[in-house]
Amino acid sequence: MATGLLEIGAVARQLGVAPSTLRTWERRYRLVVPHRGDQGQRLYDCDQIDLLGRVLVQVRRGARARAAHDLAGQPLPLRNSRFRFEPSPEAPLLARRALDELIGESENPRLAFYLRLVASELVKNAVLYGSKRDPIRMEATLFPDWIDLQVQNGGGRLSIKSLRTRRRQGGRGLEIVDALAEAWSIETGPLGTKIAVRLLVDAVP
Amino acid sequence: MNQAVRKGANESWFREVNERLERRAADKASSDGPFEIICECAREECTERISITFREYEAIRARSKTFAVVPGHHDRPYERLVSSTETYDVVEKLGAAGRVAEVGNPRDGEEPEHEPGAD
């Protein structure tokens, strides 16, 4: 056996699962595909065992197997910051400044510029269309290749149409999000609205 | 990054967004009706919108140092006013800011035969 590689039985014992579980996960999700030994036996390296450990953490937190693989397969975030702002006219500017903690000017000034632009537009929308009492929550997570940004506000359900209403002072924001984001989504319901945006580090714009 | 370079960079980055907004609008529109861009002034916090036709926008983009800004957003030490319309001014970046605008031009920067914003 190659140095540092473990057979399936040893890995299963280490992780506290049945070998058949590892084989099933391999066949269904293809996240961890072990090496093969001379006799065709499965051999796992350290990184693969770590990854299986991350899958199991998600399963033990209650995730279904597919979701656990999706979560474990994501790269680990480099930095994460959460903020809350009162729904005031200053909130977009405060959101811009807050993001400087996450990604500094010297690191990638162009990406920082676009991140601040998207954040301020979404927070402006939240101020204009969201609850006038509940705070606006913003979360930004930096990964090696992308940034995830979420802006959440209280208040009633919003329609995409209302967010696209013509307004000279900006704040509609969605066409800018369309132009800059790799992907974005909106979840809106009776208790509030959450917009999630992903900006790619190298593809902006 | 010194102030002139930073101002040039801001305008160039707004220009990049507007290039995308124009492409998106062109995909939807069948005529030369107006579409909206972001003000390309040097103030990063400014996200005011400008309504502009494709023809007007293309005339501005034909030069790498010209930008569309909301009337009054002309930044005098770093820009000269080229022309004005009811809804926007056309400014030309000068000095270091102008060089940043040239370097960051997403197009090849062929010079137009007419003054931008004057048609």
C-alpha cells in the first residue's frame, strides 16, 4: 500500500461509519473518489479523509447526505463578516465602509469597488422598500475565488417589479446586480426579503 | 493610489459597469430608445442614473477619456467639460486620471469624427 493511504475499512472505523456508506456516497455524489490499489481496493489519502470528515460534520448537524456533500465540497471561506444597520438614509454608506473590513483596497481595489457598489444598491433597496423599524442585516463571505453577499430586511413581500421601478437616484440596484454578479437570488415572504449575490474575483465585470 | 489616479480608476470602473448595462439593454431593445447608465463621475458613492440613447452612449465611448456624468458632477481639477445636454454632461479626463482612463478602456478607443455628446 502506498504511504499515507488507508483502506476503506480503516477509514470507516476512523470516521465511525460503515464501509458501505462510503461506497454509496462515492457512487452517488462523486465528491470523494478514492485511489485504487494493485488489487483494485479503495485507498484514501489524507485530504479525502478530511473531506469525508467534513461531510460527516454536516450529516451530524442534520443535513441530508446530498446537501452535506454540497456543503463539504465548497472551499472554506477566507473571511466572513456580519453587519446590521438601522434602515436610515446613511445605511448604504455605512454598508460601503463596513465592507472595507472584509476586502481591503490594496488587496483588489476593483473588486472592492464593485462589491461596495452592489452592497450599497441592495441596502438602499432595503431602506426604501423594507421595514422602517427592523434592522437591515448584511453578511459577506470571501472565498478564494468569489465573494458571497447577502442583504436581508424585514417588512412585507416584495415583487421584482417593484424593485425595478424607475428611480433616478438609484437604489433599484437589480440591473447592476445583473451586470456584475455571477449569480444572484431573491427570497421574499411576509417577514422580509433576502437577496444573495455571488461576485467572482476574476470576472468582475 | 494618488487622488487623480483613484478618480480615474473610479470612472473607468463605472464605465465597465455601463458597458455591461448597454449590452444588456441592447439585447432587449430593438430601437435607439434610451436606456439607463450609472453616472460616471469620480465620486464612488454616486450612483445616480442617466438616461441616454445608444447613439449618444457610443459617441462618448468612442473616445477613451470621455465620460458621461450627471450635470454638475464635473470634477474641475481633473476634467474639462466637453459638452452638455439636459440630462448629462460629457467630460474629458485630464492628466494622470486621463491616462488611467486610456489604459482601462475596454474598447480599442478609435477616435470619432464628431464631438461626443454634440449630436
